[in-house]
Amino acid sequence: MPRRRRWGRTVLVLVGLGLVLVGVWLGLCIRYVAHPRIDPVEHVDAMYVIGPVETRWPEALARGDEGVAPVFLATRSLDPAGTSYFPPDCGEQRAGYVVTCVIPDPYTTRGEARLLAEQVREHGWTHVAVFTSTAHVARTRMLMERCVPAQVSVWDYPRRQTIVGWLGEFAYQSGAWVKAQFIRGC
């Protein structure tokens, strides 16, 4: 068989394999990033709104105002303009709960899981909920369940996303998920 023909077949096989791998990756992302398992909303000991809080604050307050938890934690961050801290409601008494702002160390989802684990141990909570974006649910669940010594429910707020936005989420969440596999523990 001529060398050129073998090279052509090799290229075709590699391209086909690449397309299959991209298809599998897209399928997994659609399942676990775009359509993750969301827990039912129920009463819990505490609700933790993880960052970036500014992208989900109105939805988080609405959930808190439903009376789902007597304790409401929120990761503190800079507002989108970078001029003041967000949320501005720290220490505010609302309908049945107080907004308590926290700063995880490190300032990552893993740091938020560590912080929630400390709070669970300190307060003796047995069931907590974490509020995050839909694309972040699966990785949040994995890290929280790995670290937090309590039952963890993960709630989301759906938001509209373009195809390009979803592809960006797929790439980011995939990379972050792989990284989380290599860093064990909390």
C-alpha cells in the first residue's frame, strides 16, 4: 500500500476518533453541566449562597424569603464594577433570617466547601443547602459532599444562556472538574 494512502487513512481514523471524543464530551456536559441533578427545595438548617453572589443575589434572597432556612450564609465578593463589596445586605435582618457574609479561604468552591464544613461542625447542622448556578451544580455537589459532614442539598437558579455561553461553561466546568479529581480531600 502506498505511503500516501496509509497516511490518509491514519488521518481519517484520527479525525473520526476526535469527533467521537468531542461527541462524548458534549454529551457528558449536556447531562452534567446543562442538566444536573437538582435537589428539591425543602427546609434546611442553613442555606449557603456561593460566589459569585452578585450573579444570583435576587434569586437567593427570594429563596431565603420563602423561609427555607433560619441561617443564610453568602460568600462576600466585589460587585461587578469592582468598587464595593457585595452583597450589601450583610447583617441585614430579613423575614426570619439574618444574612451573614463570609469569605472562604481559599476563595474557591473548595474553600467554600471547607468553610461550610466548619460551620456545620460548629453549629451541629444536619442538613444544609448550597445555592449556585445550574452549570456549577455537579461540581459543587461533588466538593460539598466530599467535605461537609451533613446532608447537602444543591439548589440552582436557572438563567438564560446562549450556545456560545454554554460552550464556555462546558469548557470551564470540565477543566475545573478534572482539576478537582487531582486534588483530593478538602
